Amino acid sequence: MPNADGGIQTRPPRAPVSGKQALRSLDAPATAGYHIQNSPCKERHLVIVLDLDGVVYRGETPVPGAVPSLNLLSQRSYSLFFLTNNSTRSRRHYAQKLARMGIPARPDQVVTSSHVTGCYLSERGAAGRTVYTIGEEGMAEELALAGLRVLPDDTEEQADYVVVGLDRKLTYARLARAYDQVRGGAAFIATNRDATYPIEGGREIPGGGAMVAALACATGVEPVTVGKPETHPWRLILSVTGAAPEEALMVGDRAETDILGAKRLGMRTALVLTGVTRAEEVPGLPEECQPDVVLPSLAGLPPLVEEWEAARQVRRPGVPKAFGTAGRAGG
Ligand SMILES: [Mg+2]
């Protein structure tokens, strides 16, 4: 929560937390109970969180400038995290995909909406409980890793949870089964509500939000949403790194999810124009979706980050305030 001087609530420095402790913080509202800090974190540099689709790549093709920019930032010891609302694949899959493109990444640098959903449910005591899914293999893998028992498509067993994300093989029979589960008392969880995803050739495909809307329409139940623009994914990353929000930068292509959610936590934000939100749309974005900076592509990220980092180093150990002014959107 901002102080009168525009900074973030002061809390004592803390050591990086374990995974279980990090997950516990998901329970807390964004501005209460969460251990936001404004002292220098353990990371030497800014923590950089990048959306994937439309930022790092489109489909199977890296966006121009992405590979050299991210390699440069890695070599300079910035902590990179890759955050996607796409629920269809596991973290392991995305790490392998990035590596194939020439961007070295470990699975623990990847945060998917399925992973965050697994963390969210695990933190609420869901280990060992049952879940029925509308989603693909990666969702089932992440939910199983979180300790849930994933029921088969044709199950007659009543589930404790129904989790819904993008499912490119969704059938009416499974939608009807999910309907029965929610009407039977299962908690309805959406990994995300993205209407579409960008793919190669400037095309888009219907996203997880389309499946969520179908089930919400049928059941009359609004789900709990876990992915962007809800703040759970970023809070997980901040907890794991020990970084304060102003020590972290979100780079996204979709203002109403990537920028909105990161701004809610007080993170720095950069919008790239290689994905969903177009340059001509930026001036008309609501204030809560306005990025700090607009970049044509990731090619412009290293000089921006270096400038911000230099300003951050100069300010240490002074009073943390907004740093870096170059290229701010909307003046
Ligand atoms: Mg995107």
C-alpha cells in the first residue's frame, strides 16, 4: 500500500522464504499480510518477469530481438521469470521450448496459471482431494504435482474442485460432466479468463476464458480466478525472490492482464507491441492499465533495464522511490 511519499509500506528485511511459506502468502490480500518490503532484496539486480505469448514468442517463433536481449540480461545476472496464463503445458515444457529457441531457462523460472492454481489449492489444504479438469496435459501434471487427485474424464465420482483452462479438445460430454460436478458442489476455479491467445501470422485463437464462460453460463456460478490479472502469480514470484514490488519489472503485451495485475502490486511495467495491445490503443487505456513504458519489442529491454538499474544503484541506500523516468508512457 503506498505511503504518503509514494513508496511502499516499510517492513523489516526478511530472508528468502521456502516454497511452502511462499505459497502461504497466496492467502493474503495483496495489501495486507503479504510481506512486501522496500529494502534491497537478495537479488543484485531487478527481477524481470516476462509474459510469453506475444512477448517472447508467437507460437513457435521468437519475436525479433527476444533471444539476444534475454541472453544479454541473463549474462548480466538479472533474475528472469517467465509468466504465462496459458494453462495447457507444464513448466518443464516451457523451459524446454525456450531452450529450443536459444533462451536457457529452468522450470523453476517458469510460472504457468496451472502451476499457480496448484499452489493456490495446495495452500488451502487441497492435497489428496479430487479435481475434475477442463484443460490439457500440462494442467493435470501441475495439479498432480500440487498433490491433487485428478479424476478421469468419464468419472462418476463427485470432485472437490473443477479447474478450467484452455482445452483444445473440449467436448460437450466433458462440459456436461463439469456442469454436473459444479452443480454437485465442486468449487469452480478458473486458471485464467483470457479471451484469446496470439499465434503465428497475427492470428488469435479462443483462450481459456471462452471455456470458463461456457461453464459459468451453464451453471450460473462465477469461478475464483487465479491467473493474471489476479495478483497471485506475481506474489508467488516476489515471495520466492524476496524482492519488493518496486524491485521487479513486468513485461507484457496485454494491458488488461499483464500490466493491470502487476500495477496492482506496485511493480514497474513495460508494454511491448508485439502481441495483443496495439500502439494506437495505449492512449485510450484506463489509468490502471497504463504501463510505465511502451517498447516496440524486447529488443529495447536491455537499455531500459540498465538505465533503471543504474538509477536504483545510485539511490541505494536512500529512500526507495520511483526510479527511472525515460520513455514513460503518457509523459
Ligand atoms: Mg501475452
